[in-house]
Amino acid sequence: MDRPRIEGEFSREQYHTAKLWQIAAFALNNTATNIFLFGMGFVTYYTTGVAGLTVMVVSTILALMRVFDSITDPLIGFIIDKTETKFGKFRPIMVFGNAILILTFLLMFNVIHLFPESLHFIVFVVLQFFYIIGYTMQTTVTRAAQTVLTNHPRQRPLFSIFDAIFTLSLFTFGQLYASQYMIGKYGDFTEAYFTELSFTFAAISVLFTVLAVIAIWGKDRKEFYGIEDVNVKTRFRDYWPVLKRNRALQMLVISAATDKFAAMFMNQQVVQVMFFGILIDNFALSGQFGLIILIPSLFVVFFGVRYAQNLGLRRALILFSYIGAISFTILFVLMLLFDTEQFALGNWGVLSIMFLILFSLGRSVSVLTPSIVIPMIADVSDYETYESGRYIPGMIAALFSFVDKLVSSTAPFVVGALVALIGFGDEFPTVTDGLTTGILWVGLMTALGFPILGWVISIIAMRFYPLTKEKMAEIQLELNNTKNFILDARDRKMAEEDGISLDGETSGNDRNDRE
């Protein structure tokens, strides 16, 4: 006989898939938070130039708040694993987090200077505190919800391609907007500059979050939550045993944290100012360059995701980390040997062409590798379910974010400390400053040197990462078999309660009732 239909039933196929538009639109949830990450690169100029705080004070606050950011991850991960509403597990966290982000981001760029000078420090710290809570809520969902989006090995890498495209576009057109349109309009980092920039970024983030919520709507349901019938009880003290036992999580955390560490340096606006505005003497190029290399970068991204689909996410991450490290190492040496202004794209000489090729490769990799990592978090979460029988995507995403942010939190502080050491203790270098030996070395180390270090560490960590393409196929098969076993047991129990035999015969009690 036909098995009774169970509400919210999960397919008995080994994999569950998503529509292409769902994967693409949900990737916008990461873009919705990345636009704030990009915008926060300008907060140093607002707080030192408009609000009157010093370089080291701002850098220290940002570093300490980044550490606090990592501490909030276990709390948010715990909340996600405990959340179960009629609107799903992930959507409420996304919406609430974005609302907090928008409010604090707008206040941070528009009201601090209106307070008495003695309160600027306190107001900045308070706004940073709440900003980080909202940021953690929305970014943790991006990672944790990968498990419900799809578990198909050829679909999970597709998130990377959309995320990389959106991230490339954001940082390309965002830098173009900030360095050419806005500087051309306002002349410098003025109060009006920050007002327009903050409201523009907030509006875009709202749009992207709405689209991401729509995308996850049909997938944010219990039947897609790992082994749904297992009653998972999580406690804060469970975090350390999970991290200690899960080798895949350990290695992914190290790899991703160092990649993020590299990307954080490249995306700091003061680094952009030193590298493009002073070393190459063309700050507008920081925006133009992104536009020039957009198509080549997309080619690298497409190739990377295709490689990941065929050979697995782990091998793709190793390959492109090698490409990034080699290209930036060659460029670092060249810029030490030759006049840095010769690398500008105006004269199209050998050095400018070399710069175009090498920097575009490294820049593309810096976007691709963090995008590859996000679906790998879903693999690690499935691996944890496979090993322990517990579906805890919030905890896995939180553990990942905790170490990731703890490491990457040092970037603003290191940049601030380095520029202070070369004589910029009160304000950051601007495009009007001349090239010195100190700026040369700090500019090259922050723009190229630290990214090289990050990729090298990532390569080493991935050598010990156990989740190959073949291992993930084994894991998904085992999880599907377990889920089917649970469904069969539930069917049998329901049938017995109704007096129905799954072999097609009625039970004795049911026959007696009919007689």
C-alpha cells in the first residue's frame, strides 16, 4: 500500500537541491553585510577627520571590537540552533540583524561629531558594540544556512561563484563610487561625503537582504535540517569539545582566518590610499583598476568554481591559494626594484602590464578563496552530523566565525600601529602625502606581504583537511540512509497507531473492530 504522507516530508534521494536563482539570491545575504564591511573601511577617516579621535585610539577600538565580535559568535550560534519559529530558523535572525546593522551604521557616520567632544569615544564604542551584534547575526546565517540551501556536491560550489561575482562587483564599483564619484563631488572626506555614502550603502543592504530572505523562504524548513528527528541539546560548554574533535573544522578555520586576514588588509581604505594614492600616485586608479580587471577576475572565478565542481572544494582552495601567493610575491619584488609610479596604467609599459596581470590575479583570488570557504562550512557541518549524529549548523558556523574574527581582528590594529610607527600618529596618510621609505614598506607589506603570508598558511592547513570530494559523497550517502531509517521507523509507528500493517494487512485489533 502507499505510505501515508507526512507533513514536511524530506525526499528520500541522497541529495536535496535548490533552484539556481535561490542560490544566487541567497548569496546576496553575504553581499548585504560585505557592503557594511566595505563602508567601515571609511570609519577611520570619519572618526579622525570629522569626529576628532586619534589614529591609535580608533585602531585600538576597532581591534578590540573585532575581538568582541568573535565572542558574540558562540551566543548567536547557540540562538540559531535553538530557534524554531513559523518563519523558520534563519530568516528572523537575518532580518533582525540587518535592522540593527542599518541603524548603527547610519548613526556611526552621522551623529558622533554632534555630541560633545568628551563623549565621542564613548558614543563610538557603544555604536560599535551594537553594530557587531547585528553583523554577527546576519553573517552567521550566511554560513549556517548553507546546509538547508543544498547538499549536492555540484551545487554547493555554485554559491561561491555568485558570492565572488557579487563581492567583486561590490568592491569594484564601491571603490569607483568612493574614489572617483564621491571624491570628485566633495573633494575630500567631508561630513557630507560620509552622509551620502552611509545612506547609499544602507539602502543597498536592505534590498539585498530582502532578496536573500525570499531565496531561503522555501528551504528554511525543518525537513532540510540535517537529521531532523534527533533532539539536539546544545550547551555553551559543548563548543570546545566540538572544535577539539572536528579536524575538518580546525583546518578550515585556520585556512579561512588567514585568507580573511589577507583580505582585511587589502580592503582597508588607508591601505588603498597608500598603495594607489601614494606609491602609484593615482588614487582614482583604485576604483578604475577594479573595473578594468572585472572581466578577467570573473573568468578566474568561473574557472575556480568549475574546478571545485569537478575535483572538490578542498583542491580548488589549495590551487588558487598558490596562484595568489605566487602572483603577489612576484609583484612585491618588482615594486621594490623599480619606481612604483611606473606601475600606473597610463603609459602601458612592461611594468604596468605586469602590474595589471599580477595584481588582477591576486585580487581575484582574494575574492574567490573566501567565497569557496562558505560552502565548505556546510560540508563541515554535515561532517559533524555524520560523526556525532547532531545537527548543529549554528554552532559550527559560530566556531568558524569565532576564530576567523579573532585572527582577522588584528588587521586594523596592525595597520594603525604601522602607520603610527612611520610618523602618522594623529591622522592617517592621505593622497596629498609624499612617498617616503616608511610608506613604501608599509604600503607593500599591507597590500601584498600580509596576503602572501595568509595564502601560504592556508595551503599548509588544507593539506590536513580531511573532506575530499570522495569523503563528502560517503558522508551524504550515510546521512541520507540515516534519515530514511528515521522516516521508515516513524511511518511504522504511525501505521501501528492506525492499526495498519506496512505489509498491506490490517492488525488483529482492526479486524475485530470491523467484525
